Amino acid sequence: AQKITQTQPGMFVQEKEAVTLDCTYDTSDPSYGLFWYKQPSSGEMIFLIYQGSYDQQNATEGRYSLNFQKARKSANLVISASQLGDSAMYFCAMREVTGFQKLVFGTGTRLLVSP
Amino acid sequence: GAGVSQSPSNKVTEKGKDVELRCDPISGHTALYWYRQSLGQGLEFLIYFQGNSAPDKSGLPSDRFSAERTGGSVSTLTIQRTQQEDSAVYLCASSLTGGTDNEKLFFGSGTQLSVL
């Protein structure tokens, strides 16, 4: 069974600093996808970044990058140059590909960016 | 509208009543998911529909919960004999096929269910 673990319930960072949000996963499927979503206080779920298990390079999307370490089964999200608007809940998620599997989410990390 | 639509946005009910929550996915999306999010918590998977396959019901917390997807489009999540612990935001999401690893989910704005 697939499993996602986010061990940081809360993180604090100062504006303009970089922050890393941790995510580890467990799967026996050789083919899978990893996602990060942001959920601001408004409640909407916003897709941030995707990493495929066979991708050779770490994914990047603007200020977001994914530090993918396949052997360690980790997919940490790095936010560079934090902004006040980055304050939100961040969820890591994984989908195993074999058999049209569902997307499973971690418990989330609440990020607070201070001025 | 082009997005995932959920109704109602808010539902207040009395303990013991049945409720129905509706989700209208993005047109053409064959995969549909229901998640539950309790206050300040993560997303708890409930049920997943993928095309015409039998749904993955492994996340439904009890037999009071059921869901249907008619005609491969609109889905209804039904909670019978609601309990106070059912109070949460119920999120629906859809994706194009559910069959590729890079397919992101598009979420609706959720239904806030309050059981008094």
C-alpha cells in the first residue's frame, strides 16, 4: 500500500528566505508520480509541481523545486525567496501508476512566512 | 463553467439525517475522487471512480457512506444517519484519465458539512 509521510506539522520562515518541506513515501510500484499542492486559508487546492519516478532531473516551477532522491524515497519541496503569500498548508501526494491507482495525500505542513 | 463544481457549498444538518453531496467534474474527465478534510487536517481519501471500472471504495469510513457516479459524469456522495464526527469539508476532484502518473487533479471548492 502506498504511503506518504510529512513529518513537519508546521514550519516558519522569514520573507525572502528559502524553505524545505519534507516528504517521504513508500511504494513497491516502479512507476509513480509525486505531487505537491498548496492550500491557502481560502481552502482551494492549488497544484504546484509534479515529479515522475523516471524523471532524471528534479522538477522546477518558478520558485518551486522538488528535491527528488529516489533511493531515499524522498520528494522534498523547496520554496525559494519566500513571500508572505506562501503562507498556507502544503500537501505532498503520490499516485502509483499500475492499475489506475488513486492519488494519496500526506497530512500536510503548515508554512508561515513572517515579514 | 470549466472547473469542478460542488453543491451545496455549505450544508447544516441534524444528527441522524441523511445528506447528499453533489460533484460535477470537468467535462471529459473520466477519473473522479472524493476526499474528506476535517478541520486543520489532511485529505482523507474516500472513494475513486475511474471510467467504467468498479470504484475504489477502500477509503469509505463506514457503511453509512456511499457514492454513485451516473453516466460517467456527475457523482453523488451520500451519508446516511449523519453523526457529529462526519462534520468536515468534502472535496471532489477530477482528472482526465486517472491512468498516467503525471496527471494532476483539479479540485472543487468543497462542501462544508456541519452536523449538529
